[in-house]
Amino acid sequence: MTTATKTMPTLPVLSEDGGLDRYLRTIRQFPILSPEEEYMLARRFHDHDDVDAAHTLVTSHLRLVAKIALGYRHYGLPVADLVSEGSLGLMQAVKKFDPEKGFRLATYAMWWIKASIHEYILNSWSLVKIGTLSAHKKVFYNLRKIKARLGLLDNRDLSPDEVTLIAGELGVSETDVTNMSRRMAGRDGSLNRVVGEDGDIEMMDLLEDERPNQEDLLLEQSESGYRMGLLDGAMDGLNPRERDVFTRRRLSSDPETLEDLGKEYGVSRERVRQIENRAFEKVRKAVLRHAADNNRRAMETREEGLAAVAAA
């Protein structure tokens, strides 16, 4: 028997009567992989169809699945089903993951996990009821969060001002907001309603904490580093004088005057302005070019994931 014919070892399963706490304790026993371990396992799986390597990659990321899945339990669907759907998305991510592209599996898998859970939620709520347009989905996935932030978690109709506010924030029509709010109201209930599997969790315990969590802070740092990387790369195309003028005029918290720079370089104020504008235009074009290339690659990866989920 070749390794290609092996089946993946059994994964831990969260059953509806099995207990969430027990499942979480089980998946915490799987080790978190270092970047080097993750890379070697991914290579073993893709080069040799090593299902044991794939199993290790999957189990080491079940914590990520659970965290994402628990973020969607306020839709009133079984947590076991959310975790199961997220695990399917994770397995698809492991199958498609290319370690040579330089990013971690968790970054890539997050798209697949969320896409799988989103499809399950939409199918469970009925596409006829929720709607299939992107605007409908945007309202569906964000309305509860916005209403919670505004203190509107009840079954009453939204006021015109509230509808206008929410529609503006989401960039959709007021009709979409009104209709979706009424459709979803049937599933809202008392904040004191018990929803925990062990009978010790109330709805209010699941309200989202608006403070930045570790993942949000990490994402913000990553995006900041990404933008700085684009800027640094773009500035490589400047000559020393352009780089100096651009830095002191555009990147300094206390920009120097054209006159002072002109005296330092022995040129007119107008000449300094020309150098600054030319440097800025070079940087702008380079940033847009690199960002477009990166966005295109990211969209191709995301579209592949969504297409695979839709075809499953």
C-alpha cells in the first residue's frame, strides 16, 4: 500500500452532547508548530502524500477552528456543526497550502475556515430568507455587531435614524437594513436566555467585547508592517537627494521648509519643490504597483478557496 492510499487518522469530534469544555481540553493537547516544523510537514504532505504530516498540520490548528467557530455561535446554530464545518475548511486549506509562498498556514487557513462556516450559516438560515446578493450577506454578518454596539439588541423595528446610520456604515441601502433586521428579529431573544450547553451561559455572556483582541492587534501590526514595507521598497527607487527631501518634507512630524532645504542644497525653493513632487510621484506609482500585485495574488488565493467551497 502506498502512502497515497492511506486515510487520515481520526480527528477529535465535538458532538452536541459531548461537551464543549472536553473538546477544548482535547485539542489543546496538540502541539503548536514552529515555522520550521510547519514548513517541513507541508513539504512532506505535498511531495510524498504523507497523510500523517497532514494530520499533524490539521490538529495543530484545531484551536484556530474553535476560536473562529465560537465567534459565530450567536446565530443560534449548534456549536458542534460550526466546528465541524470549520474543520472541513481547515482540511481544504491544508490540501491547498503552498509553504513556498512564505506565509503561515494559519493566515491562509483563516479564509477557508470562515468561508466554510459562512456557507453553512447561510444554508441553515435559508438563502431564500437571507438573500444571495453581496449586500445582503454584508448586512447579515454585520448587523448584529452594529446593533450590539448601539445598544439595539431587541426585537423592535429600527427607527429611521438608526436605519440611516447603519446603512451608511455598511454602504448598503436603507431597505436592505430594514428588511434584514426584521427577518433576523425572529431569532433574537432575551439577553438572559440560557444558551450554554452546560446551562451556565446566558446570551449576554456572548456579547462581543469591543476592545481590540490579540488577533486584531496582531492584524493591525501586520498591516502597518505591510504598509511600511511597501513604502520602503518604493523609496529604493529614489536617488539620495530625492530620498532626503522626500523624508524631510513628507515623512517628518515637523517638515522642513522649502527655503531651508534650498539653502542646504544651494538651489531655489522652486527647485526643492520640483524634487519633492518628483520623488512623491515615483513613490506613489511604486506603492500602487506593488500593492496591486499583492492584492491580485491575495484575491486569486481567496477566489480559489471560495470556489472550492462552493463546488464541495
